[in-house]
Amino acid sequence: MAQSGSPAQRGAYFGGSRVAFFGGSFDPPHLGHLAVAHAARAALSIDLVLFAPVGAQPLKPKGSSAPFEDRVAMTELAIADEPAFGISLLDAPNPAGAPNYTLHTLRRLQTEMPGATIFCLVGADSFLSLRHWYGAAEVPFSASLVVASRPGQKLGDLAASIPVGLTVEPSQPPIPSADREIELVSYTVRNAQGRTAALYVLPGLDVEISATEIRAQIKAGRPADPARPLISPAVARYIREHGLYQ
């Protein structure tokens, strides 16, 4: 895979790219993560999806079950056969042990990738807590948010999650999906000064995989269901060899 030129990014990048930043615990990275990244890439003609295991999440004080280095290694294995997917280390643990704030990370990414159009891919659960994020009112203007919902989740009332001082309304005209098989709903976020930003929703993705479920299954010693794979064989092998989630 081609290098971006930055030690914090591993993935093909060129000026003018459409880049999606996909932060998360990836504890472990599962096939649902890959499905979401594929859907976002297809719907929005994204050139590069950067998977970014996070060192410390402000809204998850208990931390992750596996060390950061193991989560990076597993994520690299999960995306090894995906030339349009790369790794970002921008959310690596910092020496002071402080939380990783999405706003700061996105601003650093903009600096490291001048000329790129930046998207931020988030799950619906994370988006529903957007009001509680650090610098929440600035986040939508640092990158276009792309919200991936799980089956059955209701994201119709976006206003309930939008930070105070911002409004959201359907885009006029709607921005169509670049892939007819993937539904995309577009919105416009506006602040009190009239500044606008795009927000996208990938509704009802048929992905029902939980990292919590995977960890519990491994801890209980339950065999994986071959008819319903949750993680890639390479990630499963890494977990076994390193005794994770026991």
C-alpha cells in the first residue's frame, strides 16, 4: 500500500483526495466496521478511508479491553486486502494520558492532508452523544459527518443530537448517492453566523455486529458460528495467538 508521507498515516493519499476519517476503539475490528466503510466509500466516492484506533475516548472512561498496539495490529490485519483503506495513528495515546478529542484530531488531519476533502465517519450511537463532545459546535465544520446507523435505529430527529446553537435541515437539493444500491440522506447544518456544513446519513445498514458481543463470546469460550462470521480469519488468529479477551 502506498504511503501518505506522514508517519501518522498509512495509506494512499494525493492532493484533492476525498478522505474519510473513521475513529473508534476497534476492540476488535469486525466485519461490520468494514461494511460501514465500504458503504460510505461507495455512496460518497471516497478515495481513502483511514481507520484510526483511539487511545483514550473521553466518553468511555473505562477504556478498551485490548492494548492500543494490539488494536492497531488487528485493524491492519482486517484491512490488509483493502487498497482504499489505510491506518491513521493520529488518535494514538498521548504522553500526558489525556483524552483524544475528535475536534483536535480532525484539525490535525486537515493540516497533514492539505487540499483533501475530509469526512468523519461515525456510528449512530456516537452521533447521538454529539452534544457532549468537546467543541461539539465546531465538529461539523471540521469535517463532513457521515453517520452510519444500525438496523432499526431511528435518526429522523437529528435536531435532538445537534449541538446547541446549530440547526439541521434536509439538503436542498438532496445530494444523491454515488451508488444506487446504497441509500444516502443529506442534511445541511447551519450555525448562528450562517456558516453551513454537510451532514450525511447512511440509514438502516444491514450490519448487526457488536464488538461487545464478540469479546463476550471469546471470553466464554463459545465457538464462532461459521455461517455468521463476525471478524476476519486473520483477526481471529491474532486474538488466539495473543490471548486477548480471555
